[in-house]
Amino acid sequence: MSTRAVLEVIALDAEDAVAAQAGGADRLELVTDMAADGLTPSPRTFTAIRASVDIDLRVMLRLADGFAAGDVDRLVGVAGELRAAGADQFVLGFLDVDGGVDVDAVERVVAALDGCRWTFHRAIDRAADRDALRKQLADLPGLDAYLTAGAAEGVDEGLPRLLAEARRRGEPGYGQTLLVGGGLRLDHLPELRTAGIDAFHIGGAARPGGWSGSVSEEAVRSWRRELDGATAAVPR
């Protein structure tokens, strides 16, 4: 039996969220300030989006551009505010100055999430050793996905690594979902789906007018159609 692939779309506000759900998105990543590659939205923004759609929402926990954790106490406080507002899924990822995972920061923030599901985001694509990072984080509660292009430059460069990691599914550190995003295009989908990858993330691809415009329902629907069409080709 074929399995429907997960389509996650970046949303900045309720208008984006409604269009993305109408186009067939399964889940939203909620952020603000894409000039800084996506920071934490306010609890008010989360609440407005939650009232507008009924699909899963993953909220970014990131206070400044870059992949350093910064003020961890503040991050923990923000996580608590979002939990109090009803958020129950998150996105985060912190590196130290050497490109290793900042285990202390990640563990402190994850403890504040109290078992909520979360994605380690594209900080993995900037890590000095992504295999080591995966193994260090493998047993953290709630971690169920890695958002990755396979390389900092995007899916064009990272495709061989994504396919290699898909083949390692089930090994220690490789039990989480491979959520592919970052320069992802429709023409990447057949090879990724044939490899068994079943989760995809888009941002700019859902916005024909760029980040100054809103999510396009039709653009999201085109991804939904392609993913549903590619599903049948996945070997079982």
C-alpha cells in the first residue's frame, strides 16, 4: 500500500496557514523574520494561526540569525510561553563554535518542551560531523525529524548524502524522519521518493511572489499533486 508523503510549508501568519492547508499541506513550520532565516514567532501569532487551521504546527525556537543558542534562559522562557499558548510541536537546533552540536543548550530547551515532538533543523547541514551529531542526539525525548538538504548549499549539492542517509534508516542515530528541505525543487522528488524518503519541506517554493508575498494555495497544491503522483513509484 502506498504511503502519503508529508508536506510541510513555512507559514508567517494566518493567511499563509489557511492557503497552505487549502493547498494540501500536512504541517506548517511557524516562523517570523525570514531575513534572518526564520526566528521564533510570538505566542499571539501562534494563537492566531492555531485558530485558523487544524493541521499540525511546528514552532521555531531560534532568537537570532545563525546557529548559536545565545541566551538559553530566554529560549527556555519563550518555549514555556509557547507551551502555555498551546504549542505542542517545535523546531530547534544549536551548534557550538566548532560546529559540534551544543548538547547543553539543546537538552535544556528540550527539557522545557516536556516531551513534545520536535525537529532538529538545518543546523545539521552546517555541522562539522553530522553523523556524530545524530548519534549524540539519538535518545533525546521528542526528536522525530531532521530538516536537511544534505548540504549547506542545498539539495542539488546534498542529494547524494540524502540518499545515503535514507539507506541507513534504522541504524543508531538514523531512526528519525528525514525531512528534506532547502533548495528543494519538484524535479528532485522522483529520486527522493524512490529512495523511500517521505517528508518534504518548502518555503520560497510556496511563494511565487517571494518572501514579500503570501503562500500560494495553487503552488502548494502543485507540490501536493506531484508528491501524490510520485507515491506510487515508491517500492515496498
